[in-house]
Amino acid sequence: MTAKGLEPTRVRGGRWSPRTLTRSVVASARRSMVPYLFMAPALALMAVFVLYPLFRSIQLSLYSWDGLGEPVFIGVRNFQRLAVDPQFSLTLRHTIAFTVGAALGTVVIGLVLAVAIASRVRGWRVFKITWFIPVMVSMTVTGVLWSQLLASGDTPINSILGLFGVSDPPDWLGNADTTLPVIILVTIWQFSGFPMIIFLAAMENIPRELEESAVIEGASLWQRTRSLTIPLIKPVIAIVVLLQIIFSLKVFDIVWAMTQGGPGDSSLVLGVYLYRQGFMFERFGYASAIAVVMAALIIVFTLGYLRFVRPASYEY
Amino acid sequence: MTDSLNPQISRRKFLYATGATAAAGLIAACAPAASSVAPSGGAPSAAPASSPPPPSPSTPPSAVKLTFDSNTGPNAERYKPAVDLWNASQANSFVTLNLPSPDDNAYKANFPQIAASSDKPDLAWYWVGGGGRHASMAKNGLLEPLDDLYASEGWDKAYPQQTLDLYRSPDGHYYAVPDTFVFHTPIYYDKALFAKHGIEAPAMPTPWHKTVEEFYAMCDKIRAAGLDTLSIGGKDAWPLAIMKDDLTQRLVPSEVQVDYVAAAVAGGVPKYKFSDPRFIAGQQAFVDYGKKKVFADGTLGRAFADAQAYFATGKAAMLSDGSWAAGSGSLPKLAPNMDIGWFMHPQLDPTIAPKILTYAGNALMVMADGKNTEAAKEFLKFLVSKEQQDMVASLGVLIPARTDVDVEAFKKGNTPLMVDMFSALNTVGTFGPWGDYGPAEPVQLDYTHSQKLLDGSITPAASAAELDAACDKIRAGE
Amino acid sequence: MTTNDLSRAIGPRSARKALGDIVRVGTYAALILWTLGQVLPLAFLFINAFKTDAQIVLYPLSLPDSPHFENFTRMLFEGSIYQPMAPYLVNSFIVTGLTLAFLTTVSAMAAFGLSRYSFPGRELIYRLVLLTLAVPVHAALIPVFVLMGTLGLRNNLIGIALLYSAFWLPLTVVVLRAYFSSFPSEVIDAARVDGASEFRMFRQIVIPMSRGAISSMAIVNFVGIWSELLFAFIILNKSTSQTITVGLLGYTSQYATDHALVFAAMAAATLPTLLFYLVFQRQITRGMTMGAIR
């Protein structure tokens, strides 16, 4: 929608003096510049702090650099090495497992919670507030807190499990088999509230009459949810799944705070691996290659997802 | 999208939200930021700091301003009063202590970037070896050579030869000077608990079991008494790895060890391979420890600090830790009523005497191409002077690296436990392990492997192969 | 026990109702459990912040004997092995406040430009913004470090606020664009007829009416900015400029043997965001939803 007023302003009586003509030309020039002026600060910020570093990162992936001296050009060696690096494939597997677990878990539970609130169970107002609180806690604090709760031996979680008759719990964060699942569960604990809130808003847009007629026809909550609610909010679910997948692929903070990728690399994910290669082993070129692969993965997946799933956009 | 926004309420809330945060921010920005010029905390002793900070001396206008970076923890404790002393006594030099990273891992990883940037300090504490990047910094010309000071200050005589060898870079120059050192890994135990259950610990002059079977038998006795055995911070990996180095020392003849260590400084990788059967035997001894339940339950999930607490609260009868734990702010503070004794890991080969493994890589360095390198060197001379090092000894937290430290000063400031261990250094003998000085990547791999060896996901032979591969990459210059 | 058995026992309708009741009660119990699960760990955090170190280690689940406020004063103001946290808290407030100020201004303008005007390159720019959402922060980490050095913005709170604004722009722009797309045209047209310049119209009419959406996005972004770790711990390397998330790391390091201080520090790092949430939680739900439904 173009702005009105691109026509020169008219003087009363329809006469055009040189002054009004100049003014109106300047005005219309200014008007067509307007959208660019609005966009300028944002574009400048992004160009400097996001796009330029991204470009440099892609560049760096073709070099070998210890971070201190001069980068040395090596072409695609980093990528070749990545392809045969067993730790990289391990990391990828862990990251994908984490992503599937965390994205699915948060979305499914978020959906259940949203349905509960939308159906106005007793105490729904309290639920609505409390179920979102962990989202507001920083991931580092969550990581440290749960490390304390799950530490081996005589700890809170194990004591509670003891009440339920679980007498010999595994060493949650020390046993290579349990670390990744535990981190996934903690992530679900923290972030289920996020999809919940979005689904809830979408559900509240469902017209009352549809709900009511389903109730009148004797459909149970489960039937209503399955046949009415979910299909109607499908586009929202699709978008939320995508967002959760993207966030999960990028995870760093919570893994670093809980296990730093250990023990024995059992919870090593891409973000941690990148940090380790760059900042601990001084292989900044290699780390940049990992970053490029990560970014490419996410972008390709996103584009494919959007094309395939086609979440309908409600443009107004 | 219909929306029942009420502009009135929203406006108020909006003003509240962004306005309050931004206003608080702006006001705080105008107020003088709490800086590290005037250090907080009072007396350097172990007593809780409740006295007001000493009045910070005003900077004389002609003074050269120096920045000194360090990590947090006991070093920061020890440098704050040293900096104050210097500033009070110097008319034309003023030092500001800066602590760039609150966490050692972050400091280790990030400091070299700082050293290469315009933010670099004039001098800094940093690791030589220890998984840090001192070798890279020296290679890239970021550090000022200190050869002249070694000669003029007599540093070439004040430290053990082994330490000097480690500090000498491949190009023959010294780019750092030792400040303090630590040693590992003694096994701490609760004397009263042992006595109560009739368990005897080995004592000086050979504070170790003559065979590993004797040690296993002792652990069985401890378990029979209902206690947990050796507490260690398995979750952090490095406590396991450095303890593993102790066992390796017991099985690998010293010329192999020397090669490992010397090579760490020279090219970064040793001549001998990790697949040397003697080295693998060391790894196997570590695996056997796990199999014979020497380690307490839940070791791999227990962080370093929690391991100390596990011992301090009497749940485990022993703790595998370093000399720092005997410092007055550490175990003695956690368990004030415990009479703590110590002994060493058992002898594994009758022909090889156990030694105490020391890490002397706590070093001070001067940044190259600074504006005030001469002034920085003056301050450096002060920090590692005999007087300062005697003061460090009396603090009871760190062990000064100089060999000519006043023993009485040391005795005065340290717990009996620490004094006891310290005196054993000369009689038992010391050694520098590879794991402390090797390049970052194989060392990190070693840390990870120490966890994997215990949970069975890697064998000693496979671990050795991977370590060799990592070293090969470095030999090939990658 | 199947529905059939139950039916035979008490009649079909009662059976269905009974099973339905069991399911309902069971589900409700599950919801209660989930609520407890969400809230109790945080309660654990705050309760332990008031205990002494020994109490935390020995009796993790019990209440403190008396509230040990000195954990907080020690953590905030004393040096010793750990850094005092008070300056870190202040820095966090400054950085978050500045970031929100820049971010909301710049993204509101950009979102408005993208939604209410048509100009060549509009779709392209929008796609670009959307795509940067997908990019991992880590990809830019190392070059950003070097860039901030070149610009002289390391350890500069304004510098890191600009950096954060740039990275939080995409999400905010996308959401606000959707919002502005639905903004009533009549108001804008009326303003234009009155002869106001575009920018004045934006500033004096659109912004005041959009306070709800903008403040919702500010609140949504708050916790992410407040608890940002990766950039902070690499770019802020002087203790005078570090934020509380960085400072918190020091309490989990190998020298941290005092659990009481760790918990107190975590409580201090969490309290501002929790308070923020509890006061403005209605705004947040509005903020979250606008982006997804577009």
C-alpha cells in the first residue's frame, strides 16, 4: 500500500509557484525514501554485526588459524576433515537425537497443557501462570540447578525416587547412557511452556460455536481435541515445531552448564564441539567450518520444511 | 486479528517495563562502577574478610599505569595484597589487577585472544602447559622474553632444573617465570575414621602401599566398615586424568617420562608413543582401580567440589585431590574438626619408586610490544622476589615455586598437613607428568578418555591409539 | 478391567462415567504433578539460597534453620575467592536496558517500514531477516570477537547492547511486522491527510497505539538478553564490564566449594526475570502469540 500524497501538493486555486513545485518534488523524493529510512538502522545493525561476521565465518572456514597469528589458506581441507572426523559424526548424532527428543517432547507436552488450560480445568488460571515460569529462568541457572538436583548419591531427586521404590538409581549425569536423555528431559522441563502459550492463543481464536456444537453432540474432550482443535491449529503447530527444531539444533548453554559435553563425550552436541575446537584447541578455521555446516543444515532444513509443510500464513 | 488491548493499561505498563529498566541502567551507568582498583576484602589471611578495604592510594599523575590480569581463586586472593603493597610503596608505578574471566576454563580459552588484541594487559598470570596456550602465544611473538631477568635476578638458580627445562621454549628463550606450584595426587584420609575401624595408612618415609594388592585390601576393609572409598571429582574429568598420571609414573621408566615432558615443550609431542606397552599398563592400572571399586560410587557424576564435600562430611574415607586441598581455605575449612592425614598411591613396579607429581606451570608473563614493558618487568621482579614468595608461603594457600623459600615462614602460615606434605617433596622426590604439559588437544582427549576408561567405553589400547593419532596431527603441523 | 466388565457390573452408562472419572482424575493428578515438578525445583533453589553450605550438603531437602541473608550480602559485596556479584548485576541491568531501548526502537521502525510500504526489495529483505533467525549464533562468534575488537567495542556495555540488538532484531521484526500489518489503516490515512510527515505520524500515532505489542516483545526478549552467555563471556573480558550470567560461571568452577554462595548467586540471577514475568505475564502471552499466527 503506497503512501498517499505522492502527488505534488496543490496550492489553493490550482496555481503552481516555483516554490511549491520544489517543495513538492522534495517532498515526494523524501516520501519515496521513507521506507528505506525506516529500515536503515535495522539493516545497518544487521549488516555490521550479523551479516559481516557470518561472511567472515564462511571465509575463515577455508583457512587454518590458531587465533593468534596469521590465517593460512587451505581451501576445503577443513570440510574434508569434517567428513571423516568420527567425533563430528558422533556430535551430529547426539545433536539430532537431542533435537528430536526436545522438539517432540516440548511440543507434545505443550499441546496437552494448552488443551488442559483451554478446557478450563479447575485452577486453570494458576496453571497458566506456573507452567510458563521455567521458561523465564536462564538456561545456565537451569543447568546448574539440575546438576545439583541430579548429582550422584544422596541427592534430592534420588531421595524422591527412593520414596517411589527406586532404590539404585543410575548416576544420572555420570553415566554415559543417561546424560543425553537427562539433558533432553531437563530441556523439556524448561521449555514446554513456550509451545503451550502459543497453542493456547491459537486455540482461543477457534470460534466458540464450533466448540459448543461439538459439546452438544456429546463429543468427549479427547474427541474434540483430535478432530476439531488440532486440525484447526495445524499451521501453528507446524511453525512451533520448526522453531523448536531450530532452537534445539543450536543448543549450547544448557549442555555446557550441565556436562560440558561429557562424560566421555556422551553429551557432545554441535555447539559445544564448535566451542571446543575453536577456543580450546585453537582450531578456529575448523570451528568455522563446523559453524558453516551447522548454519547450512539449519537453513536447508528450514527452507525444505517451509516448502513441504506449507504452514498457511494468515496475512491480514 | 482482533485484540482487546487496552491502550491505557498498556501504556502504563510499557512505561514501567522499558522505562524502569533503561532508567535503572542509565543511573547505574552514571554512578562510578565498582572497579577493581580498590580491592574489596581486607586482610589476606584465611579469616573471613569483614574489615573495610584499605584506602586506595590515589594515582600520582606521573605514574606509569599497568594492568595485570589473573584468574580468580587463590591467585586473585594472593595478588590483591601484593598489588596494594606495590602501589603504596611506588611513586611512579601503579598497578590495577583485572580478573577477565570468572571461570578457569573461560580464562584459559579466552586469555590468549585478549593477549593478541588491543585489550591486552601489561603482564598476566597464565598457565605453562596445563592445556593452556602459552606455547602458541610464545610462538606468535605475544610474550616478552625474560632471559635478561633470569640472569640478573638469579632466577636460573632459584628453581629446580626440571622446571627451568619446562619453561624454556623451543627457541631457547624464557617467556614466563614460575610463580607457585602444586602437586598431586595425595590421598587424603580421616585419621580418626581409620583408627576407629582399625585401618592403617602407610606413613613416611615411604607413604605408599608396597603392592597394589595391599591397597585393594585396604579399600575392601573400608567398604566392609560401611564407608565409601576414594572420593574424586570424576565429572570434571581432569581429576581422574591427573590421578591416572600418578599411576603411569609408577610404571613408566623415567627416561620415557622425561621424553614426554621435554617433548611437550619442544615440539609438543613425545618421541615415545602412547602405545608403548608400559604406558598402556598405566592406563590398565587405572581401569583396574575401577574394577576393584577403588573409586567411590557415583564418581563419574560427582563434580570436583562435591567430591571434597563427600569426603568432608565423612561419607567417603578417602579423597584423591591435589596439594591445594590442604590449603587452609579448602579442606581444613570444610572439615574443621577432621584430623586429615595423607599418603600416596601404591607402588606398582618394584623397580620404580613412586614420586610426587608436581605441576609448576602457574606462571607469570609479560606481554610483548606493550607500552610499559620495563615498568611491567619491575613489577614482575617484585612479585617473584624472595620476599614476596615468603609472603605467599605464609598465606597458607599456595606453594611458592622458588626453592629458596624460608621454611619457617612456610611452617608458620600453613596447616600441619601441608607442611608435612611439603617436607616429603624433598625426601620422596618429584616429577612433572606429561598430562600437565602436553598440548591442549591430546590432553583434553586424555581427560575424556579417563572417563571412558572407567565406564568401559574405551580400552587402554584404543585410547593409546587415539592419543597417538592426535599427536600425529600435531607433528604434521595441523 | 475392561469397559465391558465394568458395564456388566454397574450398567453401561455408569461404567462409561466411572472410567471417564478415573481418566479425569488421573489426568488432573498428572497435571498437579507437572505443576509441582515445574515449581519445586525453583523453590529448592530459593530455599537453599538461605541455608549454610553444610546444611545444603547434608540436608538438601529441608528448610533452613534460619534465613541466612548473609549469603546474599557475601555474594554481592565481598571479594575473596569469588568476585562480588553486585557490579555484575548492575551491568546486566544496564546491558539489558540499553539493548531493549535500541531493539524496540529499531525493530519497530523496520517492521513498520516492511509492512506499510511497498518498495523494491521488500520481499527480499524480509526473507533475509527471516533466514537470519535460522542461523546459529556460534557461526558468528569468532568473527564477532575480532570485529568488536576492531571497532573498539569490547568491554563496552553500549557495544554489546548494539550487538545484542542486532541478533534479537530478526525475531522482533518478524513479530512486529505481523502486528503492523493488521494495524487499522484509517488511523494512518487520517494522520497523513493532516499533513504530518511519515516519521511524525509513526512516532506520535502508531507507536503509542502499539505499546502493547512492543512491550510484549520487550518482555519476551528480556530473559534471552539477560541470560545470554556465549557472546558475553568472550567479549566482556574485564571484570568491570561482565554481566551476571558470566559471573555465575565463576561460582560453578573448580574453586567453588561454598554451595550456599552458588545458590545465592543463582537466586540473584533469576529473581529479576521471575519478578518481571510475574508482574507482566499477561503481556508475555500476547507477545508470544503474535509471531506464530501470521
